[in-house]
Amino acid sequence: MKRPTKKAFLEYMTEKYDDYNKSKNGRDDYLTLLDIIQRASKSDSTLMELADLTLMKKTDRLIYRNLMACGGVEMTPRQVDYYLSTIEYGLEYIT
């Protein structure tokens, strides 16, 4: 498995989102990225589930956010966007 650099990932996120705060979100988001790559590399079904998440429209993202909240994971709409962008970035590193 090819491993992305933290620097390249943070550059990607700051280019994609003007309001992305590397110092606040960077470390946790990078660890999330590595976890996504590891999980998706182990299972084709997980890979497909993650890929499907990246295709969600705005309404589906709100439903996903509500489902996450029901499971105890509170996220703002922007955090959901960050998470899905992290997944998109991570999928590029799956072999």
C-alpha cells in the first residue's frame, strides 16, 4: 500500500476548502485518512461502501449526518464534507 504524505493531504484539503484549519483538523483528519486506506484495502465491500459515500448528493449527506448522530457521532455539515473529501483522497491510494 502506498502511503500518502501528511503535507500533500493537508495541501489538498486547504486547496479544496478555504476555511480548512490545518492546525485544528490536520492531525485527526490525516489519521482518519490512514484508517480509511487501511480498511478499504482489506475488504472490497468496505471499499465499495466508502466509494458510494463520496457519490452522495446534498440531501443524502444530511441523512448520513443524521444517521451518524443517531450512532453517537456528531458532525457539522462542513465536517461531513471534510470526511467525504478525506475518503475521496484516500481512495486514490487503494491498490
